Amino acid sequence: MTNKNTYKSTCCYCGVGCGTIVTVQDSGSVTVAGDPEHPVNRGMLCSKGMNLQYTVNDTSDRLLTPQMRLNRNMPLQDVSWDTALERTAKIFKTFIEKYGPDSVGFYVSGQCLTEEYYLWNKLMKGFIGSNNIDTNSRLCMSSAVVGYKMSLGEDVVPVCYDDIELSDVILVEGGNPAWCHPIIWRRVEAHKERNPDVKIIVVDPRKTQTVNSCDLHLDIFPGTDVYLNYALGRILIEKNAIDPEFIANHTDGFEIYKEKVFSWTLDEYADTCKIEVEKIELAAEWIAKSKGFLSMWTMGLNQSVIGVSKNLSLINLSLITGKIGKPGNGPFSLTGQPNAMGGREVGGLSNMLASHRSLENPVHRAEMKTFWGGGEISDRPGLTATEMFKALESGSLKAIWIICTNPAVSLPDLNMVEEGLKKAKLVVVQDISSKSDTVKFADIVLPAAAWAEKEGTMTNAERRISLLEKAIPAPGQCLPDVEIICKFADKMGFGDSFNYASTQDIYAEYATTTEGTNIDVTGVSYKSLKEKGTIQWPATKKSENKGTARIFEDNAFFTPNKKAQIKVLNEKNDSESTSEDFPLVLLTGRIRDQWHTMTKTSKVNKLNQHIGKPFVDMHLQDAANRNLKAGDIVKIKNKRGEVQVTLNISEDIKPGTCFMAMHWGKILNSTFGRANNLTNNLIDPISKEPDFKYAAVEVSRFYKK
Ligand code: SF4
């Protein structure tokens, strides 16, 4: 606490991780301001951050008491915490006894705090005996996790935000940070304003707000990013703009890479990507001349059936030029959610264990078993996000506990997801908001404390750990998530291993698991975070709380031979194909002032004023071919479903493609505007991240303006 009514926290929206100051008024409501001392945002906040106070001041939609129903024909009724958790534990135990531990699962969120994430993992993997815990972060960054592990030997973002101001070429591929990571983009723009020679290149099928402030827009056809990156690699090699010494001493795989990128001509790459050759050559020329080359990416690369390959192909540009481990240089995956990084640290994916340990590794499993003092850790990989809902549909997964996420809007192929939720034998939903569409499917509803009503830590996209102080009490019977987990663990008979005096003890336990690993945070505690502020991992006991801004400055990568791996995988996009019936490619994404499924942001009138209703963007040529006019209500259809939506006509989108925002769920129980009715459940075979950016559809008039 900084003074009596003022608390330090971190914005609960995106992975930028802006510092905030929460001030509690005499009335009990809060005001929120950017923290001027915070190294990320230096007092700035974006439109979402500036309206954070509404997430807790307006309690009109809050879930306030535990609720339960004995069958789906009954309404939910208020019950005590004991009743709700005893029933959940009884059903979990019954299923585990009858069908085995893999019959139950937890589906968590990149908005959970690190301590919560850690405990959910400990309970499922260490005590229940299954690895069926996955997260909605699977939907946004698991391809980057695998990309980093395969190339750098560990899931580490090697750069930091301060590298922005030290770079002279910034390549943004598959991202719209001007809307989705606004404070970082403000830093990029300010850097360019001060240094007009800095070059910004944006790769995107759409002319987004980010494109508006770039020097070169590579308006790529969806799904062809790997080819573009190969083309850039080919030119860099041809122009001798690579670093042979770095390649020889610190990498493996260059010759295979070279053979691959030279297997096509530049014209073939340009034709496939639908980008002029001259534009690709200019981008390569700028990268070649740069002293500081920073690549940034988000969902456009990650949310793909070849997401890992896309990640590797971009990281390879940093490796062949040796532009990594030096100030202003490196590959920078921007995380979407506020604590996607923290979830990765504690092993919050169904194939990981705490401190980036691998589930496949028997030594790692044995280490965590000894540490937790629970049962044998299963070597069976757990179900990933989309696999869980398929397993509910098929009946192999009986019970699911959904925490802080709204899969009935955010997962792909929602008609299948709804079927899964209907067929589930038990759906528990733990959330803050009754607005979550997933609550409608719940048998048991558990009201959780919101941001500012609980304490804990988060880690942002540059590995910066921050403490979120509790500022106000939670309303009604809402409980912090860590208390809910510990109470449930007790009902399951594991209480002795979930008996913590405070949240900081949970963090301290997690920190101990990191000792000696590449993500060591044994030098971090609540005390150090309060006294010295945020810190970037690794931060060992010996580091005197200095943390680590940049990784690989010694060129020693985290692979067994310390060399980075230049890898090539499949470059052909294996998404579903367009056809005569469904000739257009639907892309999905976000808009500036809404967050995920809008349970928080739609409460704020100011945010709804930006874009208040669902829409589809379509190129004017495609609209003219279909005799459609701006403002028409159109029907977008494919083999999975149909939605109706208002048509925007634009030249800011590639012909042959259209775009919908993913935020809207069912409006008045209709099929109006729910983009994920149309997205497909194909996944990258390695990262298991869904293919949100490529669905074959057709658009026709539903209602004439
Ligand atoms: Fe919050 Fe992200 Fe906006 Fe910062 S940029 S205020 S973290 S939403």
C-alpha cells in the first residue's frame, strides 16, 4: 500500500501489463489512474485501462452467491459455499472412482493470477492424478510457446519493451497492436516521432490502425506468412545480409533452411502471398541495414493450423542475421492476456509442469511429485482447450470446471461447444459476471472476487512480474479464487497440502519450484515487489532483485548444445479450403474498446460508443459481385453454422477475405453476430492452437438496408 487509500495494481486486460494506482473513495468506490512510476506505461493508460474502475464499481451484473441446481430443468438456486463445494467434490470423487481421474477437467484462463494458476495445476496434476487442465491461453499463445522452445530451447521472450526505443526496424506480423496492445504501440509511435529514420513494417491482410502508422504495409493473403518469411530469408542470404559467424557458432540447421528458402523463386513467393516483389525486397533491405531489428507478432501467426511453423519462420530471421541477444534486437511475441505468461511459468497448460518443466520428462514428473508430496503425476497428456469440449460431446470427459473464461463465446465452432456443455454430466462455472454465456450451462455457479478485490501476481509479455494489491472487499459472498481452490481441495481430502496462511505463501512455494531453472524467481517475494517494484525474470536470490531485461546476451541458448535451432516445418496452410459454395476466407479478431467476450467492457458506455454492434468488413469488389450495399444485414454461412450481421464495405481488406470481431455472443438468443459459429476447430498439430483466422464462408443478403 502506498498510502491509506491508495493501492498499486496492474491492468487486468491485456498482456502489456500497465501499472495502475487504485484509490478507494470514502463511498467505497474506486478511481484508477496510470502509475507514473511504472516502467511499462509511465502513467499512460489506453481506453480500456482508463475505464477499469467500472469493473468493480458497477456490481449490477455480479454473481454474489454460490448457486446450484440438481438437474437442468430446474432453475439455479442460492446455496452456501459448503453445499456447493461438497456437491462438486462428491460428484468429482464419484466420476474419478468410476471412470478414472481423466474423466474430470479444469478449464482456466490467462486472466487468473499466478497463485491461482499454480494451485489449480497442483490440485489436478499433483493430487487428482490427471493432466486435464488447460487454459484459454491455448487459444492465443501456445504456438509461440512451442516456437520459442523449438528454436531457443525454452519458452522465453528474449527481449523487453525498452528494446523498442533501441531498434531501428520494427516488423509487426499478424498483429494490430494499435488496438490490441495500445500502450506498447504508443511507445513505438513515439520512438518513430523522435527518430523519423526508424522503419515500421506491418504484415496484415487488413489495413488496420497499426498500418496507418507504418512505413510499409505488406498486405498478405491469409495463411501465407511462412512463404513471406522464407522470401525475406532468401533475399537476406542473397544480399549477404546474414551473420555467418553467429550462424556457425551459435546455431544449427542453416543449410537445411537455405535449401528450403531457395526452393522457390521470389516471384513464386510474391504470387502466393499476393504481395508485390518490390515491397518484399524493400522490407528485406531495411532489415538488412538495421542495427536493431525487432519483430513483434500476435494472433495472426499463432492462431493457425501452421502456427508453430509461422513462429519459427519469423524467429529464423533474427537467427540468420544474428540480431538476437543484443539491445534493440530479437523476436517478441506479444501476449494477449494479462497473465498468459504467468500461466506458462507455473505449467498452466495440459502438457507442462511448474517452472517450465515438461510433462513428458520422467525426471521432471518425479521432481514435482516429491515437491508437492502428492500422488504419482500421470504421464498421459491432458486434454487441450478444444479437445476438452469435444470430449464432453463424446462423453469421455464427464465433468468440467470453468474458471474465469467464457468458452460459450470464445471457442471455435460454438455449436459443437454448446453440444459438449449440454452433454456434460457436471458443469461448474466460477466467474465474476452473470453476463457470461457459459453460466447458462452451469449446474453449479461459484462467485469469485474480481480485480482489486484480491491480491496476487501477474507476469506481462516482457517477463515482468508485478504485484496486484487488494484495494476493496469483494461484494456478497464472492471469494478470491485461491480460497475457493483451497476449500475445494479440502473437501476432496487434500486439505493438508493446500493449507496456506496467505497468498504470498503460495507465491513463495511456487518460487521454490523454480530454483535452478531458466525461469528462477527465488529472488522475488511480495516484500521485494512492494519495496522495489516490478521485476523481470529470471531473478535469482543472487541477482539482488535486479532481474533480467534481456536474455541470450551471451549467445548461450537453452538447448542441450547451447545453439539456437533454425527449424523449418510445413509451410503450406492446411486450413479448410475455400470452394464454390464457400469462396471467401473469414478472419476473426478484436476491436479497440472491447475485451474478449465483453463481460467487463460492455458495462462501460464510453467503450460501447467506439463500435457498438457486430459487423463484417468486406472488400467493395466482393460486395459489388454480390450486389450488397453498406448497412445491409447479411447472412454469413458455412458448413458449421450461420450468423447475421451488419455489412461494412471497405477497401481496407484484401479481396476474397472478410473480417468479423470475435467479441459478441448470442444476442437475445439469436444467431446475430456470433463469429465463432463459423470458425473451425482445426488445430496446429504441435501447439494445439485453433485456426481462428481462416474459415471458408459465403456472404449473402439477409435483409436489405
Ligand atoms: Fe490495460 Fe493493455 Fe490498455 Fe495497458 S495497454 S491499459 S494493460 S488494456
